[in-house]
Amino acid sequence: MKNLAKIGVAGLAALALTVPAGAKAQRPPLPKRSIESPGKHGLPTKKIEHAYGVPKDGNPHQISIDNQRFFDQHPEYKAVAFDSRAMQPDAEKSLYLTFDCGYENGYTAKILDVLQEKEVPAAFFCTLDHFKTAPDIVERMIDEGHIVGNHSTTHASFAALTPERMAEEVLTADNYLRETFGYTSPYFRYPSGEYNETALRTVADLGFANVFWSSSYADWDVKSQKGGAYARDTMLSRLHPGAIILLHSVSADNAAAMAEIIDQARAQGYVFRDLSNLPIAPQSLNRHLAHRRCRDLTNLPLVFSS
């Protein structure tokens, strides 16, 4: 990255662990975490489907504002829908680019090519299946300084799981990352955006931040792609300061539009940041986070209250 003042924790960590061109970073396995009962809190188990509305005119939808207000009122949930600090006068027009990766469809490498060329950080929330079937892509995400987040083991609805099953879903995927890639990160995204308050607390108690989104579009249907121009125009019309952008790496449209989305967003004054700039994970987690070789988090104090 050319401007060290703008790359944040992830970029600095990546630069500190840079390896010579053509060489592969060596990451020894990290200790696996034991999967234990996360405890019970008596919180609501009613299903919540994350809704964000359609942002327009450079503003988040009221639904996103209401969701973020709820998360702000419950910091114990470590949850975020968008960076509300960016709405303050004279604040930086930050954007957070994230991708959900349920399986590999041949376009993630093209997206990574653009991100590398444009020097843009991103977070890729991957399922266990993606870790297993696309290891070279996952290695590249890590080696190029991106965040690899946790999108669960089986892509199950967390609104239908017990806390014990939630812990299995999160930690089985995390342990595979640790053992296979020598990597971990404290960011989780719910499959299909389905959750409840019990899930928020359980995932937070496991040491993960709950990352939602405030801008997206229907890009996941590979049989209904509408072209790069459609993806570009749709996403640019839905930008707002502090937006957490959700895209899917299976989309041919996203791969085709990525360069223009980045260039035109920057032309509007937006700055791309990585998730470590969000005020959701404890600072102890961010200090331990290094995206080329994330340090072991097993020794951090994770308290499971009953």
C-alpha cells in the first residue's frame, strides 16, 4: 500500500509479514479451540431476518439506522450494520467491502486481481466448504492481506440452533482455518442473515464480532446475472458513508464491475477501510489481528456467563 496512514491495522500487519515475490508465506498451524457449551442467558430465541432497506441519496436506510442503534445499545453483542461514525459532520466517507463465499464459482480470483491492483482491503466470509474446496483462493486472500471471516460450517440458520450447535458451527470452521491455514480472525457473518438475540450473545461470547451489512443487492443467483453495468450502477446508487457492502463472490457481474465500482466510489470521495477500523471487536483482538498470519487468540479471556 502506498499510503501507510490509510491502510489500518490489517495493512500494517500485512506489510510487516511481507515475503519475497513468488514466495509462499509459511504459517504453522494454530492451536485448535475446544468446543464447549457457551452457557445460557435466557435471551429471546425469536427468529430475526436482517433487513437493511435500500439506501439512496447517499444515506443509509432507516432500517439500517434502527438496527445499528439497537447494536449500539447492546455493546455486549459486538454487532455492526454500518459505521455510524461516518455520518458525523466532516467525518471520513468510509466504505467496508465484504464478500460472502459459500462456494467457488470461478470469479473470486478475478475479484482478488482487481483488489490487488486497486489496493483495496476486503473481508471474505467463507463457509467450511469453501475452505476445503478452494484452499488456493483462501491462501491468496490471507497472503494478500484480506480478512478471512467465518460464515459457519454448514450455512445453517442460527435462528434454529441451540447455543451448543452455534458453537459447533462457528468453532469447527474456525478450527479448520487454524489447523489448515495457520490463521484466524474475530469476524462472523450469519448465513442468510438469520439470527436471534441468543445467537448474538453466543457468537460474541465465543470471541467473534457479528458483522451485518447496510448495502447489497440480489447478486447471489448465478442464473439471473444482469451484466457488469447493472452491478456497477446498482451498487453505486446504494453507497453511503460508513456502508458495509455485502457482495457475493459467485457473481460474474460483480467480477466484471469491481474495478469501476472502486474507481467511481473513490471519485465520489469514498475511502475503503478494513473491518479492523470498526469499533466492534475488543482492542485486544485487533492488536492480535494480522491478516497474513493472524496470531493465536486462544489465550484471550473469553468468558462464558451462565
